[in-house]
Amino acid sequence: MPSRIETLLAEARSRIVRYTPEEAAADPELLIVDIRSVDERERAAVIPWRADQTSEWRDEELAGRRLCLVCMHGHSSSLAAATLVALGVEAGDLVGGYEAWQAAQ
């Protein structure tokens, strides 16, 4: 019997698009959003942005953009992406998180 968190993750993942690192890297229209903590980013590294980091983000800049959320292992990003989808945002996550991204490089 799956644990409650496994069930929650499975339900969340059934509602989102899940991208492999290769798919995410190859899609110039996909905006990668790193949701890892500051500590996690400092320990590992940062995935290059596809948008100007110095710009101030406004809602209209993201309107209609497909988002790919990235956490360290691919769990938190699934839950966050499912929440955004429930709010009407086109969001998915990266299978395996930053660790998978790094391994694919």
C-alpha cells in the first residue's frame, strides 16, 4: 500500500506535465523556475535562466508562458506545479529535479 505522501505525489503528477532534463533544455519556450532553497542552490549550482535575471517580474511577462518548476529531487516541484495548474497556470516540473538536470549535462 502506498504511503500518504506517495499517493499525494501521484495525484499531483497526474495533473501536470513532467519534463525530462533533455526535453526542458531543448524547449526555448519553456520558462524554468528554480524553487530550491538558497542553501540548496549554494551547495549545488543554478540552472541557467531563460529570462533576464535583472528584470523586475510582472504578471504580464509570465502570462501565457509554460513553466517548468525545479526542486532538488522532483518532489516539491510536483506539488507546487499541481497547485499552479489548479490556479490556471500552465505548469509542470522536471522529473528527478536538479539532480537529474545535473546528471544529464
